[in-house]
Amino acid sequence: EFGISVKGYDIDMKKVQARKAKVVKTLSGGVEFLLKANKVELVKGAAKILAPGKVEVNGKVLETKNILIASGSKASKPPIKGIDNPGVLTSKEALEMDHVPGKIVIIGGGIEFAGIYKAFGAEVTIVEFMPKIIPNMDKEITDRLQKLLEKKGIQFMVGTKVEEISKSGSGLSVTVDKDGTKSSLPCDEGLVSTGRWTSRA
């Protein structure tokens, strides 16, 4: 059911993705069912706020007392040279991958993806610009978490700046700077996990 065949073991990413798609469809369908069950009118289309209390959708004007804008978010991309190269992923593409990369470099926090990829058998390196992972959490907790993840084989480079992502053979090379010392991290794919920003689309 989960796309894992135990023969030593083997990962079938097509089955993994098929199951994920089924779960997403079930959850989103459940939300739509709850809206209908609670007599919430659902109008699909591009919305435009005309005036206070007036929203236009597909030529139809809806009038209301309050308007809540909840348009979702998009992955943020810091100004890194080569960040748009093929093989550099955001969380959207990462959740749609049909294979397990041999090596992946995660730029930013991304510890959830790090745990997933490591469990699937990838070599994982996290490059974090801040001096510790999850900067807004207590240092004692983040230090403990980092040690636990390191025991699983995940490598960390904290207080490290990513300067460039370039093509290298069939993969990528991530150039980093740690306290003035530069080095290159070869990988099959890179994942940008530097947060999300509110989308207007």
C-alpha cells in the first residue's frame, strides 16, 4: 500500500507518488464535502475586490460584510546565482519526484525533507545560513535535534552561505562559503527550502 516492497528492501517511487496523490485527493475532496454539508457556497474562478464588501468572480459580484484573503503561498527563492538551473527543486517539485536522488543538498531548514530523503536512501546535506537549524526555536532543542539527525547520517553545514549552484556533469555543484572558506558540494539535485511567501495569484 505504501509502495515499499521488503526484499532487502526496495522503494517503488511510482507507487509512493500514486498513494500520495490518492491521499491528497481524499483530503481535498473531504474539505469540499464539508463546505457543502455546512451550506458554504463555493464559487471557482479568479477573484477581484471591487470595493469594500464587493468581490467579483467570473463577472458575478458577491457582496459581504467581511473578506478573507487566503490565496496560499509560493516557495521563496533567494538571490543565488544558478538557482533556476534544472535539478534545483522547490517543495512543490520535491513532493512530485518519481525517483530517489543519490545525493541531495538542501538549502535552508528543510529537515522534514531531509528525514524523508534519508529514509529513502539518499545522501543528504543541509546548508543553513543561520548559526543553527530552526533559528526561531530554543538552542537546546535544535542542538538535540541536529545530533539525532546526524546519527541518522544527515550532514549539516550551519552558518554557511550558498554562493552559486552550477551544472556539473549530469548533476549539480553547490558552492558554499563557511567563514571565508569556499568549497563545492556535488549532488544530483538541490532543494531550496528557505520558506514561503504569500501568493497573490
